[in-house]
Amino acid sequence: MAFFERASRIVWEVQDAVAEVSERRGTLSGPMRLSAPVTFGRMHLGPALYPFLSKHPGISLTLELDDRRVDAAADGYDAVIRHGTVEDSRLVALPLAPSRRLLVASPEYLKRYGKPTTLDALGGHKAIYYTNRNVADWRFLDLRPDAFVRPPASLRVNNGDMMRDAALAGLGLALLPSFIVGEDVKKGALVRVDVGNEAAEEMIYVAHPEGRRASKKIQELVTALRGAFGAPPYWDVV
């Protein structure tokens, strides 16, 4: 195992050195390995990446979509793209776009169970939770995590697409990023539920291991993604 890790590190250092020479010549080339969340990758990252790769044909990108929190340093990623808060102190985060989260439900669910208008009313409803975080992920501005009772779960799942689909199917309330449900809210397929408190804002960011400088490829990628997403991001339609 020690030999494999050392050999992998040597290979990475050689590839990085070759890429650095290309960068000094004004071109971006060489391998780049990224990890990103599944839903965000499918809906927004891919369309933003394709023009970047077309502009820099010398880059060979390996993109792994995975909703679990991979270890950027140990798993050999040049960088990871994440949604949430920066929890790993070994990472250096470069923000891409703010992320609003919306409490939503289908019109059918609200017609059947009523629309909660306060945090205290949430306990009488059902919820769809993201299993890669705990129920305390339902965080609202200026409130302690234990300030209200969270609804019992009708479904727990580790994928944002399925959470959205479950909300559309009327299974309960869901707290989801606007980059997933913004269009559904705009069309009326999902309804924003206002309980008097805004959900705590999060961030979409690129993070690379501490102690390793961000390569020119990563720096240019960050610039390209920021430009593609916009400020405010284009998915904040509501």
C-alpha cells in the first residue's frame, strides 16, 4: 500500500510538472480529476463544463458524480465541487455561487394537509430528507437547530433528483436548493412554503486540498464556472 501511494504521488507530480510547463507556454493541458454532486452535475455543471473543455482541448477531464463527501486529498482529486458549508479544514474553498434553499411542497400535498405558516406548525407535517445530512440540515436564519420540531420523515434518500420527484408526488415538504426546484416553483408544480423564516443560505464552491496550490487549470475553471452561473446565479428564478 505504501509503495502504491508513493508511486501514485510520483505519477501525479510528473503530470503536474508537465502541465505546469504547458501553462507557462500559455496553454492548459493534462489530466484533471474532479468530483461533484449528482444532481448539480447533471443539471448545471455539465452544461457549464462543455464550453470550457472545448476551449481547452488539451485538458483530459475525469468527472465523478457522487453525492457522498469524498476525501479530496486521499482519493486523489485535483478539486471537488460541493454544495453546502465548508466542513473540512483541510480544504481551501473557492466560491462559485450562493445557493438559496426553498421549503416546497406540491399543490396536492398542501390541499390535503394544509399549508404550514409557522415553524411550530411543521411538526404536524411529513418531510422528505436528504440522508447525506441529518435532519438538523433543516436550518433557518437566526435560529438554533433545536428551536423547532422537525416533521417525521415520509422518505429519506441520498439524491436530490429523487427528493424533488417525491415532493412532486405529494409525499411531503422538502427543503431543496433553488438550482433543483426553481423551475418547478416558477411553473407552479411546486409551491414555496413560507413559515416566517428563511432557510440558511449555503454556497456552491470548488475546494482543493490545503497545501497544494490551485493549478492554472483549476483557476481558469473557477473563472469559467462563475461566468456561466452568473451573479446572481441564473437558476434563482423565484
